[in-house]
Amino acid sequence: MKIVVLKFGGTSVGTIDRIKKVAKIITSYLKKKYKVIVISSAMSGKTNDLIKKSNNISNNFNPEEYDALLASGEQISCALIAGRLNHIGYKSRSWMSWQIPILSEGRHSSSRIIYINKSNIINYLKSGGIPIITGFQGVNNNNRIETLGRGGSDASAIMCAKFFNAKKCIIYTDVEGVYTTDPKILKKAKKIKIISYEEMLEMASLGAKVMQPISIQDARLNRINIDVKSSFINKKGTLITKRKNIIRNRIITGITSTKNDAKVTLVGVRDKPGVAASVFKPLSKNSINVDMVVQNISANGKETDLTFTIKAEDLYKTQKLIKKNMKIRFRSLIVDKKVSKVSIIGVGMITTPGVTYRMFQTLANHGINILVISTSEIKISVLINKKNINKAVKALHKEFKLNN
Ligand code: ADP
Ligand code: ASP
Ligand code: MG
């Protein structure tokens, strides 16, 4: 069976007119003799609206109910797509994760798909039907609905492509593909024709919302090529694939920025073994992800300052945990929500010396102060004042010749 998995994001199914357009895209693949499996996100704004409702009910909303609530958005869009396909004469129906089932595991709100039972969907495809499957959700072994983290429909699509052994996996979104930086922020951003899993994973993890990071991990593990393209206009998009398939001489492939980081500094903590571990243990137990970390060199050998970044939404909880942590002593706690992480990403930096210097010099030339630095083999991230994000992205985009 020649199967294609098509995933439509929130904006692509955001209005009735958009859904009608999506139905046309779906049927165009039938004409090319594909069996089509569709994954849909909720209509744009729907998931945010449901989150807001849960917050208005309780600031400690039950996690199982939170997932049951959030997953409902996808049920609406899938039923509407199937309804439209029926209207124009095609056999189609919606499938919730529990009806297939798509099994998931992990914490509520950040589960992962572990297995998809193929038989129901294969039989339906054989009967000429077009299954429209809810993205973003799975069912766990307690028969409760779980969601896969924001943007999780991407992961649903990749896992469907894996389990159904699809020939193609196409992510339809509201931009023409993956760009050198967010095209909604920088007009000069350029579409990337082909990008490696490794670079895409870094870009996604560092703020390029266009793909969910976990979906890229899954694609890489399972060697699934992904096409990212627009559902608005029919143009070639971006291919996400293994590094070996790519010949490119650019040093930097993309630039990302984040909007929701916070910086925490513990001033005057004791400089002795185990202190950092004592600070971070309760955070990790509470699923708070610590990102960048710096510890100043102790001037007197007794005290030091420890700075780290977290997601801004975790700031309140982090402050509470630090204040009640009896294992650590410090003089004061300083927090800053007006920070942003700007990163340059590219496999080219492995073989090119001087990239770090060029990045720092460019920021310096524009009067941008660097607060914290972190690096990996293929990325350099710096924390800067939020007000400088656009200036930094623009300057780096030019410096690394991504404008051309
Ligand atoms: P969907 O609803 O289709 O899943 P998302 O909103 O999750 O779409 O992701 C698409 C958005 O990602 C784009 O509208 C764009 O603003 C943003 N984006 C951020 N960085 C990039 C990038 N490097 N390339 C393309 N889009 C990006
Ligand atoms: N609807 C979910 C969200 O907004 C999943 C997705 O869009 O992929 O996060
Ligand atoms: Mg998305």
C-alpha cells in the first residue's frame, strides 16, 4: 500500500474556508494513487482557549482532566474535515486516539506515542476510506487520554508515518517551510531547501516553533524524511532528512530566539562540592527544566553566585522551591524575566574556526550585552536582554550571510 501521511496545523484548519481547502489538498493525493492518512491539530486558538478555561476553573487543574480537555480541540477539526470530505463525495471518518488505539506513555501533557494498532486503520484504508486522526493525543494503559506537549500533532504524524510505513510524511503549515529564522519576525529570512535532523532538532528546541522537537527526535530515530510546506500555496517546501543527504557550504543554517525564558541568580551561595546538585535536585523532581547554567569563580574561595535559566512559566514554582530548600544557603535571590536566548545553529561550525568570536563581536558591535553562554557541537546560544532580540537576530542573519 502506498501511504502518505498529511498533517495539518492549527492555522491550516483555522476556519471553515481553510478546512474546505484542506479537503481539496487531501483528495489531490488520492488522484496520485496514494492511500491518505490525515492527522489534524485543533483549529488555531482552540488549545490556548481551553488552557485559559482550565486556569479559570482552578490554578491546580487535575492533570488527567487537563489532557481530556485539551485533546477535545482536535476532535472538532477532525470531524469537520471528515464531514467536508463526505460532503464532496468521499468516504471519510474521524478517529480519536482511543478508537485506533494510539497508545502513549509518560507524564500527562508531555506523553510520547509508544504504539499504534494498525488493523482498524488499514482495514479502513482498504475499504477506500480516508481516516482523519486526532493529533496531539494518545491513550495510556489506564485508558486515560494523554496529550503530547504543545505542537504535539507533529509527533503524531511522524509516529503514524513510522507505524504505517508511509512513503511520505508531509507537514502542512502556515509558512512555506523551515526558514533561516522565523519569517514572521525577519522579512529577509530565507526558505531552507534541505536541513538535517540534527540542525532541525536544535532549531526546534531553541525556539523555531515550526516543528515540535520530539517529533524530530522520533523522525531521526526512525529515519523518516519530512516535507514541511504551506497549505496556503502550492510551492516546494523544506525536506528534513539525514545529514549524509546534504551538501552545503554554509557555516550557519539557522538562527532562533526564545520569548519565554527567565534567569535566576543565587547570590552568595557556599562554594563547596554538592551545592549545585542541592539547588537543582528539587527542581528536577518537580519537572522544572534547567537550561543554561553559569557559576562565577569564587573570589574568596567561600562564596559564589549561581545563575541559571528556566522557562518563565516555571519561575514562581522555582522561587518557592529554592526558598524552602533547607539544604542551601545564599544571600539573595535575583530573578529576571526580561531575557531571551538567541542561538545560531549549523553543522558547518564543526569544521569552521572562529564562529564564536564572530557571533560575540557582531553582538558587541550592536551594543548587545551577553548575560549567559551555552554551546554544543552545532550551536551557540547566548542570553541577552529581551529588548534586543530583533536587533540581534537581524545582525547575526546578516553576519552569517543568510540574507542572500
Ligand atoms: P502549525 O499550527 O501549522 O503547527 P506552528 O504555529 O506550530 O504551525 O508553526 C509555524 C510557525 O512557526 C510559523 O508561523 C512561524 O511564525 C514559526 N516559526 C518560527 N521559526 C520558524 C522558522 N525558522 N521557519 C519557519 N517558521 C518558523
Ligand atoms: N493543538 C495542539 C497545540 O496547540 C497541538 C498542535 O497544534 O500540534 O499545541
Ligand atoms: Mg505546530
